[in-house]
Amino acid sequence: MRHHGPVTSSAKQDPASSDTDATAGKRRGRRPGGEDTRTALLAAAREVFTEQGYESATVRTIATRAGVDAAMVNHWFGGKEKLFVESVLRLPFDPLELMESVLDGPSEELGQRIVRTFLTRWDTSGGGMFAALARSITTRPDAARVLREFLFKHVFYRITHHHLGADQPELRATLCASQLIGMGMIRYVVEFEPLASTDIETLVAAVAPNVQRYLTGSLSS
């Protein structure tokens, strides 16, 4: 702290003690709202999401762990969902924004849009990123749990229940997830041919009807 006049106290203060107090005060204070705040939030979010899961983790808890105000989460990430995407999923795109664009169109063509978007995004960003994600969820149960919570409730279930209002929305959501993630594993991780090198439109024509039936068709025998 800068003094504009002489210290009036008769007691002399130990300079070393003053420096220690100042350093401790800085440690106890809030972080400034710069890039180091963003980095601290990402690190804290990874810890809290892993410990508590996606649903139980709160913005306040993450901000407290990072030593910042909760408003910084909205400032840097726009909310809990995008913070999760950047801290845990580390995807090269925002799945929530993608989902909104996928939902924009006729419901009877939803399967085509989902499969085409899934393949286009992963092909463009590099299949290695999908492989890295797959490895993280197969070797770390905590990562698999939070990913499952997020993808099920906020992506697939949101489509089957909130958008389509379909019967058996939970089953339909997990069936869609199995189709897409299974296709991703074959194309980007184990690279089975000829699927690994087949063009996108051929795969859309082959796979989309299954996804469409999972979404809007009959699931009974």
C-alpha cells in the first residue's frame, strides 16, 4: 500500500513482517479478471466436475475453488455448460450450439442432420481428437461419469424429450448415443476399413435411417 505521508504510529514495523503480510493479503484476495482467472477457472472446473459430477457441481463452488467471483464464470464462459465443454470435454466445437443448428429443420430429416453434422465436425477437426476423448472416458471412470451425465441429459435427452416429445425418451437417447459413439469408435479409433475412409454422404445414407428410427420410429418388435 502506498503512503502519502509519514506513519504516525510510534511503534516501528518490521519490514519483513510487512512484506509477509502484503503477500498473504494478495493470496487471500480475489484474482484479477484477466487470462489467469480463466486458467484458474478451467483447472478448478476439472477438479470439481470430476469430484462431484456435472449435475452436482455448481458455478459458485467452481468459482470459490478458483478464488474468483462467480460472475467470472459467465464473463469468460457464458455459464456452466460451456465451462464444462472447455474444461472436461475439450472439444474443438460447442456441442450445444451444434445441437441448436441440428434441430433447425424438419423432424423427419433430423437423423440425416445429426449424422452429417457429427461426421463433418470430427472429420474437419481431426479424428485424433475423438480418439483422445475416447481414451479419456475408457480409462477414467470419473471422466466417463460426467460425460455421460452431460451428453445424456443436455444433448440426446434434450432432443428426444424436450424437442420431439417422444415416448421412451431415455431409451431413444441412449440408442442415438450408441449409434454415433460406436460409429466414431470404428471410424476414428480402431479405424476399421472401409468405414474409416468412406465418404460422409455414403455413411449418412447408411446410418441416418437407424438414427431417425431411434428418434421418431417404433421401437417395438
